[in-house]
Amino acid sequence: AQSVAQPEDQVNVAEGNPLTVKCTYSVSGNPYLFWYVQYPNRGLQFLLKYITGDNLVKGSYGFEAEFNKSQTSFHLKKPSALVSDSALYFCAVRGEGGSYIPTFGRGTSLIVHP
Amino acid sequence: ETGVTQTPRHLVMGMTNKKSLKCEQHLGHNAMYWYKQSAKKPLELMFVYSLEERVENNSVPSRFSPECPNSSHLFLHLHTLQPEDSALYLCASSQDGGEADTQYFGPGTRLTVL
């Protein structure tokens, strides 16, 4: 079975400060990991993914995520937050060679204050 | 966001009505999904069609009925719904076996059951 945990329901950060949204996972075999963002009244948009290779993955809108196999984590980061980054962020995982259907976390609401 | 379209964007219906949600993907994918997103709850996978195979979440009530006439179109037929079925219904598509199965989402249909 595969699972994802996003331990924080909400993250608050001041504009211009670095942000981190946490994600840990459990999966059989090598993980494929994803981050999605959802703006109000919109569907989820793909941000970035890790399949293999470099542990630091760069994605859209200046976001990046670091894969840490020993800690089974895939935290989303951005060096300098913008008010427009305020949204709901979802982490998802599936196992290599396993079901093609990913498992999503509960989501973390990111609020960036001016 | 034009890769996956959903209609209608908003729907208000009574408990005795019958309506259908439509999803169309223009990405050449071979898998399509229905998700239910309710406030304060995790994203709930309802149905998956992949290569003409159907996978369903056994906890989804029978008042929801999916239909996938071809790989580009997906419907969700609704009948005798309950107020607790009010939610955002999201459609997604992916290429089973490609891109680690990154999912692409439509904008969703906001359903209100009176």
C-alpha cells in the first residue's frame, strides 16, 4: 500500500521569506513523487515531479522539491514567497512498477502575508 | 488548462433531478479519472477508466454512474443525489505508462444539491 502525509494543514509565511511545505511518503519500491497546486475554484495544476536522478527537482513558478530517500520525504520549497503563491498544495506518490493510480495527501493551505 | 475541459462549471440540482457532468481531454491520454473534493476532506478518487478497464472506489454510492464512451470523453451521471454530495468534482487524465503518469486536471464542476 502507498500513502502520503502532509503534516501541516496550513503554512503561514511572510512575502519574501523562504517557504517549505512538508510531505512524507510510504511506498513499495522506488517512488514517483508529485506536487500539485490548486488555486481557488480551479483544478489541480502539476508543479513538479521526481522520478529518478538528481534529488533536487525544479518546477514551475520558482518552486523546487528535495527528495530524501532516507527520510522518505519530498518537501516543497521556494526561496522567496509571493502573495500570489497562496493556494492549496498537494503531494502525491505512486510506486515504480505499481499501480498507475497515485495517492494524494490531504493538502496544505499556504498563506503568504504581504 | 485547455487540455482537460469540464462542463458545466457550476450546477445546482434538486435531489430528484438527473444530470450529467462531462469531461473531455485533448491530450491523447489513455486514462481518465473522476475525483470528489469536499471542504476539509481529502481528495477522493471515485472512478478510473484506463485502456477501457474501469476501476472504482467501492465506497462511492450507486447514485453516481460513470460512462467512458472513448478515451477522450468521460461522463458522470447523477441521480437522486443527497445534499452531502455537494462538492467540487474534478476530472483528470494521464498516459498510463508515460511521464510516470502525471495527471492533468480539469477546472472542476462545482455541484450544489438542494
